[in-house]
Amino acid sequence: MKNRILITTALAVTLTLPAMADNQENIMEARKIIKQFATQLKTELKKGMKEGGPVNAIDVCHDKAPGIADSVSASSGWTVARTSLKPRATSNSPLPWERKVMEEFEAKKAAGADPKTLDYSEVVEEDGKKLFRYMKAIPTAKVCLNCHGGDNVKPEVVMRLKSLYPSDRARGFKEGDIRGAFVLKKTL
């Protein structure tokens, strides 16, 4: 009986190890893609801020961020997006599984975790296909408060936000808050 248990356990471990290695490879690839997306977006935001301050940066997020996500998705073979519990654009509202992960991120942050370290991955079956899904928290940096802060957001910024995002909920953040998450998926 002991031998049967040991063999069963050894088989389970042996079958699990390749899946864990594949998962690690997918996590590393997802992180690399996020870095690419974030770097491109940050470059455009810096340029926008330099050319016209926060009001201009809003236009970068509104007009260029979706194109950057589409470009990175096309070049990587992954679906690249962002979501938030307090989305600016309704198109970035979280799916149920994303909401659950974001709530877990918030609970971990409340327990003392650094938002920069929060991520999540899983393999699921969707529409008969295996998918790898990955999320990484987006912490609120000081510069983000120009458009995502509370009462200190300038009136001209508020006006531009209202004109582009009538359902905007992405305000009231403080530095270090979890503003949202990158969401990546790919078919396995």
C-alpha cells in the first residue's frame, strides 16, 4: 500500500512539474510584454506632459493607449489590456474573474503587500480552448495624481476628463494605491 501511495505521489509530481515550468515561462513572457506596453505608454505620456501638461496627457491615454495595446497584442500573440475597479473608460470595466483578482490584490495590499509585487496567473478552459491568463497590479505613482488624484486635480483636467469619459470613476487615488491592472491572455 505504501509503495502504491509513493508511486501515485511521484507520478503526480512528475506530471505537475512540466506544467509549472510552462506556467513560469508564460509568466516571464507576460511580464516582458507588460514592460514593453508600459514603456511605450510611459514614453508617450511623458511626451504629452512635456508638450501640454496633464490635459494633453489625457489625450494620450484616450487616443494612443488603445493603439499601443493593439500593437503589442498583434506583435506578441497575446491579448493585452488594462482594467480597474474604478475604470476611467467603461470599456476597461473588469470581467468577473478580473474583479475577483483585483479584490484579492486590494486585500493583499491592505495586509501590507507592496502593489508592485502583486500578480496572478492561471490556466483555464474557455470556449473549449486552454487559456493562460495573467494580471499584474498597477500602482499609482505621484505623476498619476495629476489626473487620478482627488480634490487636487486641476479644473481644466476635470473638464477634459468629463468631456472624454462621462462615466469616469478613476479618481480619488493616492500615491501607492492600486489604480488597476494589466491583463494578458493567450491561447495555449
